[in-house]
Amino acid sequence: MAKKEILFPQDLAYKREMFKRLEISPESQYKFNTLPDYKTHSLRVTRLATKTGEKLNLPIKNHKSLQRAALFHDIGKLDFKPWIFEHEGNFTSEDRKKYLNPHVKHSKAVMENLNEFSPQEIKSAYHHHEKLDGSGYLQGLTEDQLSRETKTLTSCDIFEAITADRTYQGPKTYEKTKEIMISNVEKNKIDKDITLTVMESGKELLAADMVQQAKVQGYRLKSNDINKLVEVYDETLTASEDLSKILKKKGVDYEMVKENEVKVVGANDKEKAVNLKRQLNETKKEYKNTKNRLEKIDKYLAEINSFKKLQSNIKDTCKDGENDIHQVRTEDGQLRTNPNKDDIGKSSETDKTKEEKLMETNEEKLSKSKEEQFRKERKQLANKAAALKQKIVKMHTMLKKVADPIQDSKTMDSPMPKR
């Protein structure tokens, strides 16, 4: 099977660059970083909207507005239930209306609360699922009610959704994507001129993605022919052949990447690093709990040892007392040990009954059993703590290999900044 996951170059450095260029506040950055599963989609849509806006010669202000809206158009999905992110297969029309469609309303609310987005940016995000013929949602707006930026964002969002690898469908080839986009134009769903520009921009970006994907697999592509690179991209989605065979078939020259060259960081690496950081935090928490339990057991065992020592001292004292009682002075003034019962009268009546002795024996057995349990648990916990410590060291090593993505997890774990 061909590898369906495509590594896109908009890694964390690109995200930080967009935050800086678009002047996104720390509070809004935090909101974006807490968005599960849709950060990569939003970055890809922003990348496509940026290139499309340049080709459309949008004024600088409108271009920046489009980029900011693209970056936050799906922020309302923060309100999605966890099961929605894990859902496989298509949703029913009823589920879409009930669970998915309201996300645009939530995006509008979040962007308004952040208090840094212009009315046009909020409208573009809110209306990015509207269609020219009025069949979109949530308001059913028509062509003359939608801005050029909103129409551009809509086409970019559709293109990215079709070419992305989703839980409910794999990525479509460029040719299939083109077919779907043109069909939407013919049905008067999306703007024709804008969509053709989006298709042109998307084609260039898919070609760039193919170059990056090939580099990750160990090949440096020498061709700059966008059409050929997109053909290779399409082939990797449908063919089961090795990439080198596909490149030869399509006539694309390549050379092997040296092992010491820096590996391209893509979407997969970022997700892997964030998940690894989360696992590391969970492992550290488990290690801390294990160490706390170990300390408690050590305390219990110390108390048991103190009690045993105390019991031993008491027994020794009792034995000394018994010897004193059993020592009597004879007529000639000498001390005699262990006299007969007649010599000490009724001292035997002070001896413990059989029931008392049996109870003491059972208590000792129970105490010994409890001690054995503690010692056994301590040994297990000590082994577990050692294994967890080793695991933490390995995780730190793995994180260092991905390096850059660690910074993203720091932002996710940090408290929400105050305005």
C-alpha cells in the first residue's frame, strides 16, 4: 500500500512565523495551540490562502485579513465532543447539523471574545461554509452577501479538506480534487475565478509537498516541473510501487539524500513530539506517585521494626522479672534459682492461659504476614520506579531528536496568559 500521509513543510517554525507576521496575541496563540487535531488543517488552509491571495493581487490589508481568518476559521471546534475527533466514516446529515455545523458559530464567539479580530475577519470565519446559491450554513447567505475574502477562504478550505488525510477518508489525488472543485463551480456553490486560482496555488503547493515527502524518504528531486511532481504525488496515493520506481516511470531525476543531512520536520513529526511530551508528563506523574508510595511503605516498615524492637525489649524485661521472682534465699543465706512450685506458693496462677497465648501467636503471625506483604510490594515498586526512570531518560533522548516540536508542547502545557 502507498503511504497516504503526506508531510507538509508548514512545521512549527512556519506557525511561529505566521503568529509573528499576523501579529497574533499570546492569548490567541494559546487558544490556537489548545485546538485538538485541526491545527495542521488550519495551517495548510492559511498557507493556501496566502499564496492564492498573492495571485489574486489582494490589497495588503485584505490579504492579511484573509490569512488571519484562515488561521482561526476552525477555532470553534474547541467545543467538539471528544468522540467527534475519533469518529471514522462519514457523518449522517442529521449528525452534521447537530454536532458539526455549529462550529462556525462557536468560531465567531471565540474570535469576538479574543477582542483582536476585525469584523471582516470574524465574518470570513463565520461564513466559510456558506455557498453562492444559498445552500450553505448557518445563515444560507448568497453570492452578493459574501466578501471576496470569504469566497477565497471557502475554496481554500474545500481544497485542503479533499487533499488531506482524514479519519473518515484518505487524501484525494489532484485530478480527483480538480474534478470535485469544478463540479462545485458548475453547481454555483463556489466562485469560478477564485477557485481556478486556488487550484493553481494548490497544485504548486502539492508539488512542493512532494519534494519534501521525497526528501524524508531519502530522495532529492532534481525536477522543477510542477505537472510532473503532481503526477508523482497522485501516483503515491494510488500505486503500491516504491517511490524510486514511480519517479523513474514519470521521468523525474533524483539522487539519494546523505544520512547526515538535516531531516525535514513535517506535520507527522510535530504530532509525534506533542504526543511524546504528553506521555512524558504522564510517566513523570506515575513515577512521582510510585516514589510517594515507596516512601509510605518505608515508613510503615520502619514503624514495624521499632515495634518489634520494643516487643523484644519488653520480653527481655519480663524474663528478667521472672528470674527475680524465682530466686529465693535459703536458710543458710544463699540464693537458689528455679525453685519448686512449693517454694513460690501460687505463682503459677500468674501464667498466661492457653487462649491468651494462642491469640498472641495469631497476632504475631498476622503482623509477620503484613510485613511480608509490605516488603514484597516495596520490591515491586522499587523495580517499577527504576523502569520508569529509565523510560523518562529514553523519552528525553527521543524528544531531543525532534528538537523543534518540543517548543509547541511547552506552549500547550503552559498556563493561559493574562491580557
